[in-house]
Amino acid sequence: MAAQETVEHKYVYDFAEGNKDLKDLLGGKGANLAEMTNLGLPVPPGFTITTEACKAYLATGEEPDGLADQIAAHLASLEQAMGKRLGDPRDPLLVSVRSGAKFSMPGMMETVLNVGLNDRSVVGLSAQADGNDRFAWDSYRRLIQMFGKTVCEVPGEEFEHALDDAKRAKGTQNDLDLDADDLRGLVDAYKRIFLKHTGREFPQEPREQLDLAIRAVFESWNAERAVVYRRQERIPADLGTAVNVVAMVFGNLGSDSGTGVAFTRDPASGAQGIYGDYLANAQGEDVVAGIRNTVPLQELEKLDKKSYDELLSYMARLEGHYKDLCDIEFTIERGKLWMLQTRVGKRTAAAAFVIAGQLVDEGLIDLDEALHRVNGAQLAQLMFPRFQLDHEFQPVAKGIGASPGAAVGKVVFTSARAVELAAEGADVILVRRETNPDDLNGMIAAKGILTSRGGKTSHAAVVARGMGKTCVSGADELDINIPQRKFTVAGQTVTEGDVVSIDGTTGKVYLGEVPVMPSEVVQYFEGSLDPEHIDNALVRAVHRIMSHADAKRRLTVRTNADTGADAARARRFGAEGIGLCRTEHMFLGDRRELVERLILARTDDERDEALAALLPLQRDDFVEIFREMDGLPVTVRLIDPPLHEFLPPLEQLAVNVAVAQERGEDVAKEEALLAAVRRMHEENPMLGLRGVRLGLVIPGLFAMQVRAIVEAAVACAQRGGDPRPEIMVPLVGAVQELETVRAEAEKIIEEVTREKAVDVLIGTMIEVPRAALTAGQIAEAAQFFSFGTNDLTQMAWGFSRDDVEGAFFWRYLELGIFGISPFESIDRDGVGRLVRIAAEEGRAARPELKLGVCGEHGGDPDSVHFFHEVGLDYVSCSPFRVPVARLEAGRAAVETDGSDSR
Ligand code: PEP
Ligand code: MG
């Protein structure tokens, strides 16, 4: 068929022409349909219109040249394969028109089924279905409904209301009770709705239906909900969707027909077995929408053993072929099984680890590949707390544990309200009968999602799992009344704002706030669960994969910690030292008074006295930290923020002084404070007297800190410890700054370590662009560099880290100026380039220079990969991020350095 086409650009591929690796061009669905076709599985024939055609259409608003002819040619060969013609009045070929982007976007884009039906072919369809009039008219009304809503933007509720009216007239609540006559009447009603909203009759010409449906799928790429979903999932906006045109097969032809969804392993827990939902006498959309309650897939064995066995054999085959969990959509048409879709299935974070471990055991993948199959975001999710085991709450309902975790929050019933309350800082649980793509914003805002209908494959379940949100679906004991914003359950009424707790693992729903406990994964990291001796598939898998990541990674992982307790916890989580100990908190609390004395000192003596009083306190802080990190490096950063941050705010102080003066009180001290605050006031404190500048302006300040650090180290060493202090100077922009501080520090080190030798390194942060650009000079005076990517980002972009995220980042994200905040994930092109330059020039000047990063980016998965590529020695991040950074550093090593076993 392709050979006949003389057009240059190929926009349409027959299923037999594609394969699973062509996802960019054919989308995930199209590529996998092609793969299944080529594996010889029973896939209904069809073709795929490429993402390139979609992009061309979206760019110009018109189908690209040649597309219409290519569709005609492929349609002709499809007609030939099926022995039917599209919309033939006697024996119509019907097709489905389905979106399929490179990355799965469940329910986000459009599908139109039964294309090819019209007033005449509906009769032919009935004849071909052995006179099953009901089926034919039901198919026709579904086409008008889907076509109207999707292609012509007719409000969907209008069709729903007409359907409800028909059921009411019939005295039933069940669609299946409507007979052919009722459905014929419904088709008339739907056509009137169509006419009213579009000003034209429902199109009878099959090819026109097809072309309009294809257009609508193209356009759905830019539907608002798809845009929101892509932003949330970080899917690029310019990929476009492919369109699959597939011969229809029918699951609604009677009790020997049906449709279902199957997973080769449990996508929630990873457990092996047969998971899925089946719905007899129904079309696929009914299952995915969760509109009718399904039965577990196992029951198909009783209903249709032949199809069941066949399905199981295909599932095994697909899993062996893809070497991963597959999810599958299938339809049985009068006892004949058809495979409608497969893909590597979405899974929860827990399932990702468990399945990766199982696949290694089964010899399907190696450990490098297992590491590649999980990620830091999933690990972070597993470190969330869960409900306490021994709480006394009784569940009021039990639904399906659709996406694990423990969520507690105020009940809301609409997406808009969820967004509103969440913006006010409340934790909310979005409660719906079922969700649909319009609920997306609410789902993003909510802590958890609770529905009364739908199974593990309902929209709510699939989307929540993708987002890592807790979800309980199908809790059918809940009687939900959305307009009145309430639900009743177990004789109790719950209204908006009441607190509920939902357990996405067990599916249990509780009224009130159930206490939560840490995750097993955290307990494992903390050392209280021994993976060798407990029967917990998740903990064992995490242990195994983490061990492999540790064996592979080149980056060392340190932690940012300012207290002994944080240091100890981070060490249990695998931290191999401290990359940033911020000393400023040591100037707060009950030490404020001493700091005030320091700042207000009028003479050298007063200042020296205040510093002398601070010295032993600082020393004790460091002793504790060195003890917890014994044998590992501890980078202590000299004080960074401007000193006025340690004084009360100007306005408050001014009011206090005025009030006290009014009362005739003695305000001499407050006045002095106020004067000092006024004196130190800066318009741009982030760019003002802070960091090394402060150290050069306030005599003795850095010296006191250096002395405290070195004395603490000596004290630890004298007690038999192995302290490894590294002194770090903040905000250096010129080598002269560092040289001045270093000269003073070296004198102190020399003096203090006379008692007991301790190695002390002196290095600098690289967080001012000038420092990055003169790194070669600075390296002459530094034994290590630590990239302060928070300040480096602020100064490279020229925006204040304290203000801009709330002020305008939303707009920048919307415009795609950046895909993610550069404070969250390193801006490789700009800030990253500064890091690269500094690393290269620093190392050129001093080959043994140690390089690390201690900004927030040190714990961000994508940034960790970047720092690995640049060749830093370590990343440093908050204690809870340490396991994430270890995992990602291992993944980065396996991905960029290649594997020795593949
Ligand atoms: C940084 O700027 O990246 C850094 C680690 O220092 P701080 O956040 O304390 O300014
Ligand atoms: Mg900084």
C-alpha cells in the first residue's frame, strides 16, 4: 500500500507498517497496536495518522497536503481487509477514531466511536447483527452523543438529560432496559439537540464524519485539560497527538460479548497475578469511565473460558515481549477476543520498585535496568507517612484502594472548591461520584480523591496514580449529593468542610482525622526494618535497588544539616557527610541577646566581649555535629545573612519605641536597637552586606566562628574522634575576598591545632556569577568549591528568590519561558553553564579541587543527573532527600556511563 503513494511526506501508517519504537511518530497507542499486529495478536485492522500531520494541522489550521488522499488510500485498504465499506447502508464498516500521544494522557483527549453510522447504515448494522435493532440504535445514539460533544462542542449534559428522560419515561434506571424503539426516539432527540447547538443536521456522509472526527482529535491536543495535564506531568507541549482509525468491534452485542481492562501484575502493589475489570455486554468507554460496576477479570473464566485462556496467553506473551507490566484493553465480540490496546502500564511508586525487583528475579531484566525503571520522585512518594496501625477509628466505607498513601483533609465536592480551599492552605479531599477530565485542577489541588463509582481503571484511579495522589474509588456505600454538597454514609451525613481520612492502599474511608505514621521505607532507611528478615516485598525491592544504585554511583551524597539530630538522621539515610551546615540558626533563640550586643557594640571591647560569649556556644554546636558525622567531612559555612535579620523588624520596633515613650518608660536600649536597624536597612538585602562582605566588615566575627569550628574539631579528636572539618566562605565573588579570610583563618587553625593535629580544609561557595567566571583564580585560594545554586540562580537570572515565585512565575510557566521553576530544577543552559565553566576552570587550576553542590538542586532528580554529567564529586541535600539523591546518582551513572552487564 505504501508503495502506491507517490506523495513525498508519509502521514499515514498501516498497523502492519509500524512498531513499538515509533512512538514519536505514531504515538504510544499506534506504535503498540502496530507491535501487537506484528506479533500476530488479534488486533482489529486500522491505520495511524502521524503526530507530524497533527503538528502541521495545528500550525496552519488545515490538513497538510496529501493527507486526505493518504487517508482515502488507507481507508480503501481497510475496507478491503474487512470486506465492508465505510457507512455502507447494507453492511457498514464502522471505525473508531482515537487519539494517541507519545506519552499516555488518560482521558485527556478525544475518541469518537461508531463513525460511519447514519440513518441508512443503522438499518444495515442491525441486519448484520442478526436483527439486533437495539444494538444498532444504541450504537447510533452513542455516535451522535460522542460526535456532538467532541467534534461540535455540544454540551454533554444535554445528551445525558435526554437519556435520563428516556429512562424516566420507561420507569427504569438502567440503560439496558431501553429497547430499540426507545433508542430510536433517543436518536431523534439527540439529533434535535445537535441541530439546536450547531445549526446544522447531524452529518450523514461517513467520510465527512471521519474527517471532522480526525480534526477534533488533532484539536483536542490543545484542549485546556490536556494543557493542564501536560504541565503537571511535564510532558512537552509541542509533541502533538497521532490519530488511530480502527475497525470497530463490539462488546455490546449480547451476553457473549463484553469488554475489559487487564494488567499483567497489580499496578497498585506490584503483586503477581491477574488483575483487571470486565464488563459484559458493554463498550470500552463504559469501563474506563467507571459508569457501570465491573466484575473482577477472573470471573471471565466462568463466562467465557476460551477467551479467558486466550487472553491469559497474550498477557504472558506481551509481558515477555515488553519485559514489563503491560496494561491491556480488550473486547470480546460474540466469543471472539480482540486486543484493542496495550502499553507498558502506569503503576504506583511501590509497584514500580516491587515489579523491577521481580523482573530481575525472573531473569527478564538486569539490575541496571531495574534501576532505570524506578526514579527518585517515586522513592520520595514512598517516604510519605501512612495511617497508624493501632488507631481506633472504624471505617465507614470500603472502596477500592486505587492509589496508595494516607490522606486526611476537608471534604469538598467540586474541583473549583478544591482549588479555592487549597489556595487558602487547607488540605482537601475531593469527593465525586466519578471524576472526569474536567476535574483535573481539583485533583491536582487535593490531598486525596474519593469516588463512589469506578474500579482500579476508572479515570479517578488512573489519573491519581499518575500524580502520586491517594485515591479510593468505587466506595459505593457513599450516597453523594453534589448540588447539596454532602454525602451520607453509615447513617451519618458529611458536609463540605468535615474532615475525612482515606487509605489508598486498603480502600478504607474514615470520618475524622486518623493519626498517621512513617512509611516502611523510611523505617527501613532509619534502620528499624531489616530487609533480610522481614516479609515485605517493597522494602526488599527498595533495599536491593538502592544497594545497586550505591554500587554504581560516582557522586557522593552529603546532607545539608545544622543540628546534631538532623546530621544523625541524614547519616542513617545514607549521607556521607555534611555539604552545608548553615551557622545562622546558631545565632537565634536564646542567643539573640548576645547577637544584639554584638551588633550594637560601640567599642571594640564590647564587640569582642559579645563574640567571646558566643564562642563556647558555637563550639558546642560543632562538637555535636562532628560527633554525629565522625569520620565524614563536615562543611561548615561561615555566617551568610545580613546581620539585621537577627534584629526585630523595623516597623515593630518603631511602634514599640513610640508606645513605650508615650508611657514614659526608659527606652534607651530600644532606641539604640531602632537606630541600628535603620542604619543597616538595605533596599536589596539579598545583594547587600552579607556573606564574606560581613566577615570583612565586622572584625572578629569570622575569626570567632573559625576558632569555634577548629576548637570543636580538636576537642573531638582529643576524645578519639575523627572530625573532618571544612570551612566554607559564602558569597565570594573575587579571589581577594577569599584570600583575606583564608589568611586570618589559617593563623587560627595553626594556633589551635598545635594542641592536636586536625586537617582543616578551606574552600568557598560559588554562588555569585563572577565567582563562576573567575573560578580559575579563585581555585588558587580554595581547596573546594560548593555551588550555591540558590543564589547562583537568583543572580544569574537577576530575580529575587524570596519574591518572584509568587509574583510572576505562574505566567512564565504558562508561557513556557521555563517548563519548571529554575529554583526547583537546575537551568542547564544558563546557571548550569556557569557551573560547568567554574568546574572546568577550577579543576584546571587545581586538579585535586573538590567540587560539590549544596543548593536545593542537590536533591532534585533531574539536577542530580546534570551534576553527574558535569563531573562534580558530591551533591548535598536535605536529610529526607538523601535517598532520592543516592538513587538518582546511581541512575545517572548507569544511564550515562553505560552498563557492564548489557
Ligand atoms: C545557595 O545559595 O544555594 C545556598 C546553599 O546558600 P543559601 O541557600 O543559604 O543562600
Ligand atoms: Mg547562598
